[in-house]
Amino acid sequence: MTSPVHGDSESSRQEPPGEPGAAEGDDALIDMLCTRAWDPGRRFDTAPVPRSWIEEHFGPEHLNRIRSQTVGSSSNGMIVLKSQAEEVAVYFADAPRGPLFPPVTPPEVEAAEEIIGRPLPALLRRIYTEVGDGGFGPDGGLASLTDGRRAPGT
């Protein structure tokens, strides 16, 4: 998988030398993050699936069998499941892939660094410039560096 790059992800700052093979490991991590972040069913730890869809595709008794994968439910008929659940994969199988928020540019990272008063680690800079501007990851996801972008439900 190729990651979109908005400009050169290398900063003019000097980074301390990493471990041998770290760049290859970082490249693999970026690819894995893209796969997860761009999948609407897996970008967070949980995903909502309509109760009616589960009953239609798996049968009404199926909800009892997946109780251990159920995290919650909502009044609008959605069942919140762990993102690794088979039902999530099937429900989101044909959903468009792409980041919730597009990657930021290096100048946008630099503007955020100026606001927080310190540089971000090189790998985190790559995540923001190659994977997306937050909106994926554990719990409510990685925070966005730009104004006005919030993951649904946060």
C-alpha cells in the first residue's frame, strides 16, 4: 500500500539516529496504520452496526451469541461492537476507504508545533502527514492538529 505524502515528511530539524532497521519498521507501521485508519469499521476500537442489519443478515438470535463483542447500544438502533467483530467487517466491507480527515501538510504540523511549544517526534509527524489528521486509533482516536476536526461522538 502506498501512503499519500503531502510534501516532504522529513523536517529540517536534526533527529537523533534511530535503531538499525527502524526506518523499515516505521514504514511497515505507517502501512498498517493506513490500513486501519482508512477502514471505517476499524479506525476506532469500536464501530456502530444497525441492530436491524445484524438481525437481517445473521438472524435475531445472533445478538445473544455476540454479546461478548457488544460494547453498547444506542436509542437509534445501533449496536456498538468491538472493531474486530466479524459483523463489523461484513457491514463495512463495501464502505469507501480513506482517512476520516486527510493528512496535513508539513507547514500545518509546524504550526501545531509552534502552538504546543515543542516539536513532535519524527514518527508522529509521519503519521499526521501520511496517514491522516487524527480521527483514528484507540478510544476516540488521535487528536486532529487542525481546527474544527473532531471524530464523530467526541
